[in-house]
Amino acid sequence: METEVFAEVGDEIVRVEGITKTFTLSRKQKKIEKTAVDRKVAVDRLSFSAYKGQIYGLLGPNGAGKTTTLRILSTLIKPDSGDAFVCGQSVVKEPQKVRDKIGFMTSELKLDGFFTPDYLFDFFGNLHGVDGEVLKARKKELFSRFGIDRFSEVRVKDLSTGMKQKISLVVSIVHDPDVVIFDEPTNGLDVLTAKVVTDFLAELRAMGKSIILSTHIFSLVEKLCDRVGIIIDGKTVTDGTLQEVCAGETLEKRFFDIYGEVKGETV
Amino acid sequence: MKLIALMKKEFRRFFHDPRLIVTMLIPGLIIYLIYSILGDALWSKEQDTYSYKAYVAGESRLCEMINTAFGSDEFLIPAADEETARKEVEEGKADALIVFPQGFDEAVNAYVPSPGAKAPQIKIYYRAADTQSSAFYAAVTGILSAYEDSIANKFDIVADNFSSDSEIVGSVLGGMLPFLVVIFIFAACMSITLESVAGEKERGTLATILITSAKRSHVALGKVIPLSCISAIGATSSFLGVALSMPKLMGMNVGGFIGSVGFLGYFLLFLLILSVVPLIVSLVSVVSTYSKSVKEASAYTSVLMIITMVLSIVSTFVSGIGNWVVAIPVLNAVVCMQGVLTGSFSLWQSLVSVAVNIAFTALLVFAIAKMLSSERVMFGT
């Protein structure tokens, strides 16, 4: 699979094929989770596909495996088995090529507070090999779009959470990636900044980008996502278009119904 | 391009933070000031030469020997009255009284050591609690013992000191300086590498770099090269501080010492230091990459520093270390630096040591790159 094959909106651009990931539990973790087993299955033979020009939402409770899945897609960690393909490149065999195609934003990845947004944008642009003139034009456009130009020379450590989130967002897409992966993109943001971010996600979709986001905010999924995958205990329990998953109900009701069926308990 | 971007970031992080610059340069300056002030105080006191006052009662050719040793034909004052002179010593008005019995020289000539024969005796009155008095006693007994040995053995021992100031300084510095240099390099490397590698890992800023398309080897080199350059500045500052102030501390001539090392010596010293800096930076980087936090990395690095210190001390005090030492990183540089400073260096040994250190650095950089790719190391999974 090569990138050029996915030129058309609606073509499959991310394919996750039965990935499994287990983690060794430390003594402390075992105590917290009240378990005697040494390993925990975070993701269990999980599969889904995302398409060009669409937003795919991974919905699930805390500890369901959403972040682990996104970390595998972003090549930070490798699956124990299975594989995932981004623009046809394997995250297991060709992680270097995958990194060129994706932009990843998560609260786990931080920006060095010593530097200014202006410097960090250039730095990450250079790391992605973005041409000088292109980088300059892109910085102007994105900084203006997010109002970063007002504090572009202020050190990141002196900025508010919302401002930092905006910088993380623009830095993650400095190289204009085909696939954008966001882990809880509106977490900790005030309503104004959250709106700026969600509007931008819609803009990216309009530009033909493919977006995968994890969240547990139903309204965000209903507002933005074209397709939804519900993950519970590391497994995909439902995957399809928003309409298919909701089946005429609200997403919230469908989620709790599915959750009750899978876990055998009513919430 | 990506490697340059990574290196520039580290340089910017350092050179735009005045606190880091001061932290790096200040140890050398402090060492220079402290050692210089200490040396000045020590040697200016020494230069206000203390004038001994010593009486002699009786006659002997040994008086001439003692006078010569103390630089004056009239150093020993003939005691007009032995009892009065003894009292002066007791009261601290004089440092010592040496009493030769009558006919001492003749008795010495006639003396044949045999069972029951009584050897001629010299009496010395002094005050052991008084620094100057006991120093004089030690000096005189040294002279007399030497004389006693020479006549008993029927040998004349002719001693002459051919060592110049610079050689004495070289000998002392040769032992001490390499050890100190390695410690200073370690301290300089530790202070910035722990923060730059373990600190970035702990804060999550290193992972942000890892999701870019920069190669892991570039990320590793992007740390090791600039951190080595910065550490070299700190190490050079400390080295200059010690090298320039140590001769002062020992009351020797700085110029003479510098001249005795020579151009090749300095070049080799520089080369050896340059080979040790990236090696230690890489070593601390490996530990920092492995550790989960700066605190954990500091604990591991302290152990490494102690091992390095012990090795350096051993090489300082153990003579006759074989050529095999070139195979041991860091220690090889310490031994070679000692050779350069004492004027007994081997060019091939120094160059091989540099090559060995560079090879070990390359291996460690490779290990860092591997560790950056390991999710178990980077994310503890």
C-alpha cells in the first residue's frame, strides 16, 4: 500500500489489524488493581479502519486501551502481535516512515518550557525536514489561526494550559501530516479554547486530512466524528459510522447499553 | 539537518541560560582563587624566614656542618654559660642548645663499636611543644644521623639535588592533576547531562522528539555532541584553575612548569581531555536514558563517579602500571596525563588511549540510540 493509492476522500488510510498489547504489572500496580496476575492485556486483538477526509473517534472508559492504541499508531510502542498500517506503512516494520505521515498530540508529550513557541515550531519543523520557506509560511498561518502570534516569544513555561495546548496542537501538525492523531484533545481546556480546537479538527477534515481521536466526551464524537469505535477492556465492541453505531439512539444511550451488555452490569 | 537542529537546541538551552553558564565556569575560578590565596598565605609566611636561635656548648667539626646547613658561619652561638643557655631554651628565648662533650671529635675517631663500649654522646635541649624548636631539633638530628651513618659505614655519601622547580612541580602535579581533571570533567558532565537527558525523559519532552522522523542515532548524537562541547568548557575552566594555581599553592614557578610540559605535552593533554569528555557524557547519558527520573540517574551516576575516582586514585599512587592500561577507558587517560606532566609520556600509548576512548564513546552512543528505541526503557512498558 502506498500513499498515492489513497488520493480520494473515503479511501482507507489507517488500518489496524488485530493488535494486542500486554504490560507487565509492577507490585504497586498489582496492589492498586487488586490482582495477582503479572501481566495485563491493554489491547486485545483490536481492529478498525479510518478513511481519508474523515474523523474516527475511539470511545471508551478510562483504561479501555484508547491511549495504548494511539501510542501504537504513533510508533511510540509496538504491539505484541498484529500490525497497523498508516498510508500503507507498517508501524512495526517501518516506524520511521510512519512518523513522517502522522501528527500526534497527547498530554503525555510535553514541550520544553524553556523555549518559546516560535523556536519550538521551527525546531520541530526542522526535525520533520520541512523546507525553510514552507515552514515560515505555515508558522504565520497557524500562529495567526490560533492567536499564538501574540505570545510567540514568551517561554512556554510562562503560558496558560490553554495556550500550551494550542502550541502542542500546531507543533504536532507542523509538517502538514496526512493523518492526525489526537488523544483527548480538549482535556483541561476552557470552553473557548476547546471550541477553537474542535473547529480546527473540522477544518482539517475539510482539507482532506484523516483524524483519529480518542475521547470519552459523547458530544464531541457526535459533533465531529464520521466513524466511531467503542473499546471496552481492550476490545473493539462496536465499529462503524456514527449512524450505524447509534442506531437511532443517542450515542450516550447506545454506549451505556453496549457497556452493560459487555460487562454484564447496569450503569 | 535534523542532527544540526537537535544540536543547536542543546546549545541554545545552555547558552541562553546564564545560571548554567555561571555554574559551569565558576568552579574553575573558585579553585584558582582559593588555591592561589592559600599558596600566597602559605609561602609569604614561609618567606618571612624564621631566625633560629641555637646555642652550642663544646667544640666539634659538626658545628661547621650545622652552620653550613643553616647558611651562616656564625649560626650556632657559642654558649658563654651552659646553664644560662639551657634556661633560655626552657623559657622559649632560644630554640635549642647542643652540647658536645669535651674531646668529642677525638672520641668519635677512637670509637670502635664493640660490646660494652660506650659511644660518644651529643645532648640536645629543645622544646617538643614548640613548632620552631622541634623543627630545628628534627633538622639537626637529620644532619647528625646522616653524619653518624657516613662514619659508621666508612663511606662518604655525596648527595646533590639536580631537580629543578618545574620537575618537582611536574612530579606532584603529574600525580594529582589527572585525578582532579577527571573528577572535574565528571562533575561538569553530570550537572548538565542529567538535566538534559534524564530531565527531558522525566518531563516527557524527549518522547515528543521521538515521534518526529529524526533517527534515534541522531537524537543520541544530538545530545552527546553538544553536551560534550559544553562539558569541555566546564572541564577546561576547572583544569586551568588547578593547573595555574597548583604551582602557586606549592610555592613553585608557574612559568617553569608550563615551559617544561612543552607544546606536544599540551597537545596530548588537550587530546586526552577531549577524548574523556564525550566518553563520560555518553556514560552519564546511558545511565540517564535508563533511569526514570533525575533523582534515580543521580544515584546511579554517583556510583559511577566513585568507581572512576577510585580507579584514578589507584593509578595516582600505584607505580609501574603496564601497557594494558590503554584498554581501560578513562583510566588510560589518567595514566597518560600523568606521563605527560611528569615528562615520561609515551606518544603511542596516549594516541591509542584517545582512540580507545573514542571507540567506547561510539559504542555508548549506539547503546543510547538502542535504548531510545526501547519502549521498556523509554516508557517502562
